[in-house]
Amino acid sequence: MTDSLRAIEAVLMAADQPVDPHLLAQLVEVPLDQVHELCDALATEYEGRGFVLQQVAGGYRLASHPDMAPYVERFVLEGQSTRLSAAALETLAVVAYKQPVSRAQVAAIRGVDVEAVMRTLVQRGFIEEVGREGQAVLFGTTRTFLERMGMFSLDDLPPLGEFVPNPDVAEALERGLGGDA
């Protein structure tokens, strides 16, 4: 596979909308005719796969194969494309840093009921049951969490110290809130 072919493939993989062939020609530094030939070659190479190279809206894009629509629809309908709420992100952060952690411990840290948010995070595959402590279920993050957050391991989490104010700032905040009254 030539570098030009690989470059076009990489750009198309990263694009979220059809890429104009003129832009591809500029990026890859080949004539426009060659871009069309390379895209035709890629389309042929992709035959029989779960995706296709389409020419739409004046450009090229990678798309799921029309025969795979039922699977793609199921993926989308299961909520994989929706964003997490602020409450879900906060809860997920507590679980990530404190795991293994019980639902009650997360609620105590956040100061709110986390039952529904925890259930959503489990359904989305971000957290799972990792053990028990007495009657309490303990939760931890999953491989999906690492994948979606772009981390290799939990060691890639930023240190909590970056988010905790130093003692002088904490004292000033406390005075400002009337803490020493």
C-alpha cells in the first residue's frame, strides 16, 4: 500500500464529513486524477467489509455498509452517542479515584443521591460491580471507561493534587465563607 493511499485512508478515517477530492489532492500532494484512482482502489479493497468508501456531497467519506444498518441502529439506540451529564461525570470521577467504592460512599462524597446516575453508568458500561464489603456492592471503572477516556490505565488519571487548593487558598475560602466566625 502506497503512502498516498494510506494518507487518504487516514484522512478519511478522521473526517466527520465528506472530504473534497481537491483537498485530498492538496493534502497528499498528488494530482486530482490520482486521488480518484486511489479512492476507487480503496473502495474496491473495502468490498465485503462492514464499511464502504462513498462519494457523496462532492467528496469522499467512510460509512457503515448499508447491510449493517440494523447493527448500527442498535448501537445508536443503546445511547452510545449521547454525552454524560455533569452529575454522571462527577460520579464517574469519584468512582475512578476512590475505587473500589460503594454507592453510599459516592453519595457521601457528592452530597446527593447517586442511585440513578450509578445505574446509568453501569448501563453505559463505564462502571461495574467489582466486589462486596458486607452488604455493600463495591464499584470500579471498566475497560470501556479507559477506552472512552483515552487512557491506557488508571495510572493515567491526573493527580488529585492538581484539583485541591493549597492551604492558603483553602483558608482564604473559609474566611470568605464565614468559617472562622
